[in-house]
Amino acid sequence: MEALQPCQQADRVSELMTPKPVTVSPETPVGEVFELMDERRIRHIPVVDDEGELQGIVSQRDLLGHAGAGVHPTQSDWDGATAAGVMNEAVDTVSSECCAAEAARHMLRTKRGSLPVVDRKLRVVGIVTEADFVRRAMRGQPPCTCGGVHSGI
């Protein structure tokens, strides 16, 4: 069998990812997970065990679906649920040395909003999100003079 050639893409996931992302334990109350997302303005939180090993991921969509509530659920909407009860256990992951283009292709193909970045022992070392790729696309771009985006229409 022929060895795979090293990827020629310049950017690696490690250059885009958020290192040491916000994580929660499986026992974290769902209300606390929602508050973290709201305070930090994030939409995905990896769920890890005591050693930092990935157990699952909770998305903002998971929380809102579980609550069955509107945009601003209240604490009573969670009914004592924990992160383990709402997390998605089937999590696609990526290595920090993976080329960024392949991670982006995978996210587009599978409609994932994020990929936890893990080491060989499945410990979470970062997270790469759609926003990271938007920032990458905007890197070095001058301010726009076309009139911009119109809000609230």
C-alpha cells in the first residue's frame, strides 16, 4: 500500500481553532450550559469527563429543542436536565494538524457548525467553528466601500 502524501494546504486547524474552549461536564445542569452560551456568545460546547476526554457536544439548537421554548427559555424549561441528557454523542472531531480546507469541506458536507479539536487520547484541545472560517476569509480584507449590509429590513 502506498503511503499518503503530506497535505500541501498551508493553513492547519491549529491556526484557526479556539484553543482551550469552554467545556462542561456531563453533570452540568442544562440551564448553566445555556447561560454559558449566552454569556460567551457561543453556540457549541463540548462535554468532557474529568480527564478532558470528549463525551459529546451540546449545541444551542439542542438546548432550544429540549426546552421546547422560544428564544429565551427560563430555568423551569430545563426540568433538572443535565448536559449528558441533551448532548449529541455522535461527534465528528478533527486533529489540530488537519488542513483547514479539509475541515471546512467536512463541515459543509455534513452541515456541522463546529468540530471539536482533539488529541490522540480524545482530549479536547480546541474547537473550530463556522465563525473561524469567516474570520479566515476576511483576513487581510480592506474595509468595504459598497454600502455594506442593511440590518433590520
